[in-house]
Amino acid sequence: MDRVSISRSERRVLETLGSQGSPIYIDMLASLTDIPVSQVASLIEDLRSKGLVECVREGYLSIEVTDEGELYRRLGLPERRSIRRLLEVGAIPVAKLAEEVGLTDMEAKIAGMWLIRRGWAEVEEVDGVKILKPRVESEPEPTPDEKLLGDIGFEGLIPIEASRDIMEALSILERRKLIEKDVKHRVSVRLTDYGLKVVRGEVEVLEEVTRVTGDLIATGRWRNIVFKPYDVTLPVYQLYPGRRHFLRQVLDYMRRIWVEMGFKEMEGPIVETAFWDFDALYVPQDHPARDMQDTFYLRNPCLGDLPDRSLVERVKAAHEYGGGTGSRGWRYVWSGEDARRCLLRTHTTCLSARTIAKLKSCDLPAKFFSIGRVFRNETLSWKSLCEFYQTDGIVVDEKATFAHLLGYLKRYFTMLGFRDIRFRPAYFPYTEPSVEIEVYHPVYGQWLELGGAGVFRPEVVEPLLGMDIPVLAWGPGLNRIVMMNYGINDIRELHANDLRQLRELPDWIGV
């Protein structure tokens, strides 16, 4: 006698096919066996490989009735209702068809067109008035499209090889936007002759299992079973486990770099005052960056509170005549009202200003960093957004030098995966000397500017800290770094939440 090894679930599927008759669609088979469709499909594939079943892929039209079609399915098509009324009254002026039959103006136009197209009525002009008159003596039999609309209800399945009449009726209903159709496929399953022999008991069946259980060992059944072999070459479904957004991964990685170098994180509000965002950093009140074209100012709240009066006076003095720094300042009348204006922070350097103002002599030396969102009034495009991330850092130390600044930055960008790093002189209102950081990208084949850095000017440090000591500062952006690491060319893709992109981008970063 022949032998075949099948699992309990496969046997259940075979017995269902034998008792219900075949062919049976997979979804119906899943319902009969109370096994999920995906699992039934896998079982069917195994049974097919053993020659026990055959599968046939069939195409069909999935028909769904629209809201308008459902209305006509219940009330009747406009032309059907119109011909009934015409046969009752004999004639109706075209202009009064909607009122007479109880149709909308659009339905009346549709009804008139189809009455004439179907040959049920005609239009005559009497004394300059267009009149609808019936051309039939009794109500016509339902048309194929009317019958089909009534039969399919809310949803229906129609074979692709349906009769010509049905296909023409479907075409009419689709043109009238009463149905929506879509070509789909389903798989039917039938037993082979060998499968029939198994169901009838003409073939010896050995139980097939996928794993050893305590029950198999305790009962001794393991001696009479067959272990299912695994084929590692078979295709499998791709699994997409939950994961952090790739931008969040980069932010956390950058945060870890600074923490490993001994820095503490700074945090602060997104809604800031002009005092901390500009004035405390020695940015003059007539600087172009403060204009509405560059900065988002708030209507509510419009004004915020200024800090300690003595601090405000020191900042004011630095702006007007340099204060005690020996500088000449910006030589204008500083406005406390302008400094109170509320805005969305334009950089995270305002956190550096807030942090320096809180430091005491016993806190020094100190190292801080921040990573946060900032806002600029930029035109949205492939290369710019009005919201982006920035990282800032400061080192407050009497022994800090410009060489230390370059060392920190080189270490940071090396950890990000860049190998060729260079610095070039630059200008910023609140640092002197100042540099811009550039890295060489091997794929782009060019040097790219990634941010600015420098040593805070005495006009920044002395009013905030109460003494003038070296403060190293930097504030490179993040978006370009992220785009380079992940091969993204459009900055808007960073926030598009494209599922394919979120699933496929790697968990690591580095050029």
C-alpha cells in the first residue's frame, strides 16, 4: 500500500474537500475548516507539492454598487419612473418632468435622454412647448442593466467570461456611474485522483509534525510520525517589525556622541523671546534675520517677560556702547519692547545663552549640547523646510582654545562617518574667530558645508556670565547630514512617513 505523510491540518483540509465536493474556493475552505486563509493557502501549497490537490486561478469581476446606484436599485431608474407616469397622464412638458415625476433636475435630464434612447418616449413641440409622449402602450419589460442592478445588490461577483448581454449591461451601469467594477482573482482547489484515494483510505497516512512535544515523547507516538522537512529556499513573507523613525535614530546617535564626550544636554522652550534668541547673542535689533521674512513672530502671546533686570541692563549696554568689554557696541538705542517679542526659536543657540546665564563660578568648567527643532520662514522646496533640527554645543573653560573647538568638531563629524573634514574662516554676529565646517562626500564628489562654529565674543559672554572667559560654540544643522547618510535627495522625504521608506532604510548611519 502507498504511504503519504500529512499533518493534522492538511488532513482536515483533505477531508473537507472530500465531504463538500470540489472544487472549492480557498476563502470558502478556510471558513469550513475554521483555519485562517493565509494558513489554508500554505497548507494547499504543501498538499499540491505532494500531488494531493490541484489549484485553478480564476479571474472575476468584483462589482460594487455606488450610492446613486443603490438609490435607483430601490426606487427604480429615472426613466422607469418617468415612463410609468407618462403612461398614466399621456404627456408631460419636458420642463415639468422633474416636478411631475418627483425627480431632481439632473435626474429629469437623465430620464429624458434614456426615454428617447430606449425608444420608450418621444419629444413633440406643441405651440412652442416641448412635450414628452410615450411611444409604448404599456410599461416595458425590465432591461438587462435594470435586472443586473437589482440582482447584484450591494456587491457581486461575475465571471470574466460572462455572456455578452451581461457585459453590455455592466458597461451601461458603469458609464452611468451606478456601479464600480474591478478585476480580481481567486483560487479554487480540487482533489486529484491520488487525493481521492487518501480520503477514501486507500493510501496509508503517516502523521507529519513540525516539532517535538512532550506529549509525543510521553506517549511514544514519536515512533510513528514523520518530521516535516524544511526547505530554506522557499519564498517567505517579508516581516516588518516596529522600529523607530530613521530620523529619530540619527538624533539619538548624535546625542550619544556628545554624551560620550562628557557633555550635558540643554533643553528649553520652542516659543522664545527675541531677547534670548537674538539680543543675548549680540545680534543687533536691525539685523535682517529678525525680519518677518526670516522669523516666525507670534500673535498670541505677542510679548514675553524679560529676565533679571541687571542682566537686561548688561545686554543693553553691550549693544549700545559695548558695556565693560572695551567694544564700541552697535551704537544704537536698544529697545526692551523689541526684546520682549515672542517668536518660534530660529536656532538652538538660544539654549546656549540661557545656560551660560545660569552658570556660576563653581560650575566651571562646563560642557553642554542640545538637539532640537528650530523654525525659519523659508519657502518649502526640495532643499528647504520651515522646520528642521539643529545641534548646538558650548564649552565654558578658562583654558579652552580655538584648537580645542576644532578638535571637538572633528571628533563629532568623524563619529558620524566623515573622513575628510576641513574648516574655513567665516563670519557670525556672535563669534570671533568663526569657522564653517565642510566635509567631502565621496558620492557627490564635492565639499559640503554643514554648519558654523566659533568662540563667543566678549559682548555675548560678559553680560551673561559676568566675566569674560573663552566659550567655544557651534551649531551645525542635521537635515543635510541625514539626507547624505540615507541617500535622500528631497528634504521633504524626511517627514513624508512613506511606509516603504521607513521599512527599507537601514538602522545604521554613516557615509
